[in-house]
Amino acid sequence: MITSAFSHSSAMHFGFNMLAFYSIGSSLYHSLSERDFLSLYVGSTLISSGMSLLSMARMANPAGSIGASGALYGIFTAYALRNPDSELMIIFLPFMTFSALGLLKCLVGFDAVMLLASFFVRTRLDHAGHLGGALAGFIFHQLASSPPRPPTARRNPHWDTRAAQRQGVPPPGSSAV
């Protein structure tokens, strides 16, 4: 399920995916920690591959899925949800700009319609994988946007008191003389 994200059908396929990864991924990478970015990429890959496998099991004539587009959809979705008003240009439409959120809606809508159509007509794109990647990016964004949980009280309760005593600070609840 992971290796498909690192395989491509041609040099052009690889080139377009890497151009998209560099264009969007580098912007998002600088606003996340390395661990979060890697989690987003791997999580998007796994959810994308899972959705792809589920849709292929339902089709009469399934084709294999390769490429990083599911993971890229996850990265783009997280980027668009974090920066909805960011203006983007598509390489094939150089004189038109799109808001990141508007472009995301168009891409997800296109893939949803084409996924339904792919049950009747064979397509060369993995629309279920794209939607799975978008779902992963959405989940990541929701988790990253939620308020942090309070720290758990598993550490030694006397540790803070001893550190304060070493610094000459009286422990909580004691009267300072």
C-alpha cells in the first residue's frame, strides 16, 4: 500500500507529481513540523491506497494504481484548508488564478463524479485514491486544528516540588517565612 506512492508509470507522470509536490508541499512543509508533514504524507498514502483497493474490489475490471497523487491530494487538501484564500495557478492555465479552497472543491467534485462514472466507463485515473487522499488531508487538518489536550498527570508529582526547592522557591501550599 505504501510502495504504490513511490512508483510511477512514466518519467512525465513522475515529473508532474514532483512539480505538484514541490509547489504545494514546500509551502506546507515550512508551516508544519517534519513529523507532522511525514505523518500527513504517509497517512494520505495509506488512506488513498485503502480507498483505491476498496473501489477496485467493487469494479468488474479493476486496474492497478500507481503514483503519488493520493498523497498529493492529502497535502493539497491540508494546504487548502489552512490557506483557503491563497491564490494558485495551474501550469496549463497560466493566466488564471484560483483560490486554494475553490480549486480543492472543483477537484474533489470532479473526482466524485468521475468515481461514479468509473463504475460504468473505464477511466485511467484513480478517482477513489484521489478522494481518499483528500479525506486524509481533511482528517489531518481537523486533528491539527483542534485545541491541544491538557497534559496527563502521569509524571511524579514530587518532581516539580523538588526542582522548585533546588531553586529556593517554597513548595506550593507552604507559607514562606
